[in-house]
Amino acid sequence: MVFVALGAAAVGYQYYSGQRAHEQQKKQLAMQEQANKDTKKRAKEAADRADIEMNRANRKKPDIEAIKRKNEAEGGGTMLTGNQGVELDQSNLGGNTLLGG
């Protein structure tokens, strides 16, 4: 009878011990999953910051001096008038209307 009681106690303890180990494993797994999520989040934030910094460093700015030099070399015109400019008599609408005044 004592052996049966000791055997039952041993089985009970093994079951209890196994359940505790199982709960610990679940906790460890949950902690590892959270750590993985945090790591991915930090990596994405770091990549976003690096992308923003690279874009800030490589901003495209117009070369105004080169545009001015090119404009002067072509005779000083604009894209609308060309390098010949506009003839003043072409802008006269003629007549004595309010627009041609």
C-alpha cells in the first residue's frame, strides 16, 4: 500500500512538474515572440530614418547659375519668347478699344 501511495505521489509530482515546465516554456516563447516583434520594429524605424537622412543629403536643387549662364549664352530670351524676344509692334492690339487703348 505504501508503494502505491509513493507511486501515485511520484506520478502526481511528475505531472505537476511537467505542467510547470510547460507554462515556463509558454512564457519564454511569448517573451521571444515579443522580442522578435520589437527587433523588427526597431529595424524598420532605423531603415526609415536612414532613408530620410539619405533623401535629405541627396536633395535635388536647381543649379541657378548654370541656368543663368545658359540663358545669357542663348541671347537672353525666355522659353516663351525664344532668344529673339518679342517685337513691340506685335503686342499692339490696334484700334481704340479699351484693350488696344
